[in-house]
Amino acid sequence: MKITRIEAWPVTLQLAEAYAIAYETVDEAANIFIRLETSTGINGYGCAAPSKHVTGETVEGLLKAADAIAPSIRGADPLRSTILMERLKPHLKDQPSLLAAVDMALFDILGKTANLPLWKILGGFRDRMKTSITIGILPEKETVERALRWKGEGFKCLKLKGGNDVESDISRVIQVREAVGKEMELRFDANQGFTVEDSLRFVTETRAAHLELIEQPTPKGQPDLLGRVTEGVAIPVMADESLMTLRDAFRIARRGLADMVNVKLMKVGGISEAIQINAVARSAGLEVMVGCMDEAALSIAAGLHFALSRPNVAYADLDGHIGLMGDPSADAVILRKGTLYPTNKPGLGFEPKG
């Protein structure tokens, strides 16, 4: 089996509802789909979700990079994915989401060749996973209304965004807890918007709301601040933007900068890298959440297959596809009352229609 062609094309998806986080407002998601064609007729599919703020990538840059790596891919054996990914890493060190898309496509080919869903090939620890649903920065009344709506649709876990105004964030968290009751899990993500002092105050004054965790409260460029929050609060602190590479995972673990890490395929470069980062986290006793950007269901499926395969992946925040209008890969995952299921078709479980 040989790779005969790589094709990449952009798809811009409008969000049914725009949302705001600490550093931007989002109303659309640009994804790049790739297809690896092989000499046997089996095609592998992947998806990249570039983010200027998180990964420093643009759609235009990724499309140029996809053209540039085509000669390195053409003629390669897709079942020897490790050597192929090592060959590509130097060329895509600044395009982790494209590296992730290629990695997905190679795993997709492996699963289709074996006629097995990828989560089983990777280890098959569980067959479904609860996901949180995110509520962006909204006025208090609208935040509560959104929380009740998601509860009514069966979600068991909410993630509230904040980081612009600690006073407002405290009030919104308390009001949401009162509205949704004690059983709903609540997480909070400051997206680097807090100081250490803000973080300590926020955790203290929301103690009655029983938050499950606080995610990336301080700026990623100042890791010592994250460590100070971790030492100073009584709830788990999760590193997100601070974790981009395997080396970052090692530094966070070695210095005890966080209690948990958010592994996003788009940040780290795919399932292969996620598996290694997860091993570092497990050895250090750090819990892992698999997260996402604003991603089409195809790359959400890749994150899910990874999450299902590893026992210490304790949390999933795989809601980036919810509300994307016109997603061509919408049926790549199954969502029922806040729980994600794989399609159990071979590979990542996706083939384009038509």
C-alpha cells in the first residue's frame, strides 16, 4: 500500500450562536479537511482547525504547508505512520493542527485496513464518554438560561468561560449553581484572563458552588503564576494553553505547575503525540482531559477515539462541533444526552457522502 495523493480543502462553518471568551468573540470556524488516497483505494481523512490565538496558524498558511509536504507523503507506506510523522515534524513544527490532520488520516487508514474502529485498535478501555458543554461569556441572566437549556437537553457537565471580570465571573458561577442544582458538574475556564490574586479570590468566593476545576487561569507565558495558583487553591487547576508540546507536559509535571492537563489534538499535533503526553501525565499522577477547538465532527471523533482508549483520560470537553452549521462530517460521532459515542465504523468512522 502506498499513498498516491494528498488533497486539502478549506471549509468555513458558521456557528449557530456566536460566543465570547477572554480574548476573542467567535462566530465562525475555519477547518481544513485532508484526504490521503492510497494505491488500494482506501482513503484516510483528517481535519485541522487552525487558531491564530492558540496555535498561531492561518488557513492560508496551512494550505500552503499541505502543498509543500505532498512530495514527502507521496509514495510512502501509510501503515508505517511513525516514520512518516517523524519525517513531517520538522516541516510542520509551526503547523500542529495540520500535523494532527495527517496523523488522523493515517490512523483512519489503519483502522479501515484492519476493518476495526480506531478506539479498539488503540486499546478500547471504554466505549462512550460524557462531555462538557461550554457556555461563553454572557450576562448573568443569559448564562443561567443557557445552562438550564443544556441541562434540559441531557448534559451533565457545564464549562463556563470567563476571565474578563472576576466579580461578574463569581456571580455567574453562583447563579448557575443555584439554577441547575447540585448534581450538575461545573467547570470554569478563565482562558489566561486572571491574575494570581483574581484566581485565589475567585476560588474562595465560589467555594459554595463546588466547582470541579479551574482551567488556565493565568497567562501561558508566565508558568510560575500557574504554579502559584495550583499551590494556593483547594480545587484542581488545569493547564490548557500552557501545554502545546511533549516538552511542555514534562515541564508542567516536573515542576508541579498544574494538577491536570488539557490535551487538544490541534495543539499537540495529533493522536500519536497525545498518547506520549498522556503517558507523561500518567507517570506524574496528573489527570487528563481531552479538549478541542471549534472543530468539525471528524476531528472531534479523533479526540474521542483517543479518549476512549486511555484509562487515565478522566474528562472530555469535546463539544467544538456542536452548533457548527453545514459540517460535512456531522455524522462522524454520535451525541446522546451529553454522552459521545463512536460510530463503530472502521477507522474514524467517516466517509464523505457522494
